[in-house]
Amino acid sequence: MTWVPEATCGMARAGHLHTRHGTVPTPTFMPVGTVGTVKGMTMDAVRSTGAGIVLGNTYHLMLRPTADRVQKLGGLHRMMDWPGPILTDSGGFQVMSLGALRKLDEDGVTFRSHIDGSKHRLTPEISTDIQFKLDATITMAFDECPALPATPEALRKSMEMSMRWAARSREAFVAREGYGQFGIVQGGTERDLREYSIKALTDIGFEGYAIGGLAVGEGQELMFSTLDFTTPMLPQDKARYLMGVGTPDDLLGAVMRGVDMFDCVMPSRAGRTARAYTERGAINLRNARFAEDTRTLTPHDDTPVAGRYSRAYLHHLFRANEMLGPMLLTWHNLAYYQRLMRQIRAAIVDGTLDALAVKLREDWAKGDWTEDEWPMPDLAL
């Protein structure tokens, strides 16, 4: 697996990630398919948004249906009808989020399932083997992700253990043509710890590098300032992945700081709670003012939601607790995220990213279109 650069604009990079399961243009956003499904979406619908790579999760899939069963069913690609690349989170973040249900030691983590309380064990070797059985195109090294805020000493101890786990994960990884493994940079918001982590990971050698330990409560300003000194220290010829991020503005700002890959539950989770992302910011379809609004969600929507469903109908679906509402809005949000990434990528290639960033942020700040601004006929008969 290789990442090949195509163009730069400031710190931002456009390129292509070449894998056994296809080539992905970057920057790219990965829809989250935690348990082998993007909630509320068929994989045909996911493909229609322009997504080129999706994410699965070791922790959830090891609990059910189990990695052995996924392997017997032909691997995650076949099981979920996604022949394209799949990146699997190592399970470290989910296990660390279990709190009292897990016990950490130098070798790994013992934890109880959030489903039935059964006891399980994850180590760098076990996590890597599970991802092999899932047939992950991109395997993630097993790490600990401490919550912020944390003391520098706590961050240092956690990061150093994650680096030891990274070396063990790499040793356990089965190299195959077109597959890869990413190391995860840790160290909180401390520059010296991030520098130490990057040196340790690059000495081990991975096909790509993820930036972990952000988007865990530190706020956008601190996240961006951490990226400002982190991404320049990463190898120039390898893909860079910011884990668990984020809002449209988070993605834009991180791309401008040199990040290539993203994942986040935000667009799909928002879709399930009546929140639509648009070129003019977020819209809450539960709001009573949409009860008789005959306009579409946006004048630029490129999913089947456009031109077919009014805001009033979507409002009705959510008020009536009909499953079609979350399905359509998830589709819309994921399509918007993919359209945004295509815009950003094209601007990098054209050398106009700064101008695009100004326009995007100005439009997001304006809020919903007024009747006078609306450029399209509505759906009233």
C-alpha cells in the first residue's frame, strides 16, 4: 500500500492512496461502519455518496459476530458488500472508554463486554490478528488513548506504552501486497511528547501514520494548534489520518494543516437526530418552522433527497418517528461530507484552497437560506 502525492497548497496535500482493494483520492472522509454497517445505509447508498473507503471496528466485531465468523463468511468486504478499502480501528479507544469495565497492564487490556458482561482480552498481537481475520485493508496499531485533560506525566507514560505496543503490533502484522498498517501518534497536546512518539513510530516504520488523542474534549483551537506542530514532523511520503474528526470546519482546518484522511460518526449520528449539514450550516429538521416548508434541504444536494423530499416531509418523518427520516438524513449528510471533500481536493489541485476556505466559512456563518435567497422552485404542487 502506498500514498502518492499529486499537489500541494500551503500545508494541504492532494494525492492517491493505492491499496489492494482500490485507489482512494485524498483528502478523504471515511464513513463509520462500526459493526459492518453504516447505520441506516445500504452499501449502494454509501457508494452513491462518492465514499471510497469505510471504517470498521475491532472491539465491536470481535464481540459479535466474532472475527472467526467474519473470516468464515469471506471477510468483512464480502460480508458487508464493500469491495473497496476498509480501515479497522484497533479497538483501543473503545476499550479505554469502558472505564471500570477494563483493567490495563503492560501486556494489554482485560475488559468486560458492554453487551453481556463476558470477559475478553486485547493485546497488540490479538488486535492485529483480529484485523487480519477481518481482512482489513488498513490495520491500526493497538494503542491507549487517554482522555484530556491529563497531566504531562500521565500522557508521557501512556504514550510510551503505546509506542511499545506499536512495535508489537508491527511485529504481529502480516505484510501483503496492497495492505498496510498505520502507527498512531500519541502525546496529547504536548509538543515534546508528540515529537517522541513520531520518532518512535517512524523508527519502527509503517505504511501510514494516524494522529490519535485529539477530538477527545480539548476543543478545536487546541486541536488545530497541536496539528500545527505535529503534521510537519510526519513523513512527507506517507498518508496522514486524523482519528475521530469531525465537523465540516474541523475537516477543512485539518486539511489545511496537512491531514489526508478522516473518520467520524458525526454526519451519520446527526442524521439520526434530525440534524442536516448544509452549505449554510446545520439545520434541525425537528424545528416547527419546517412543518410547511416546501423547499428541499439545500439547492445543491446530490442525493435522491434532492428534488424529491421537502423539508416539511422530512420534519414529518422525524415527528412521526419513522425510520425513513434518519435514513434519508444520514444519506444527505454523508453525501454533503463527500461533496465537501471533493471541493477541498479540487481547490488544493487548483491552488485556490485559501479562497475556498474563506467562502465556506462565510457561508456556514450565514445560516439557513432565506426565502429571497432560495435559487430553486419549491416542491409545492
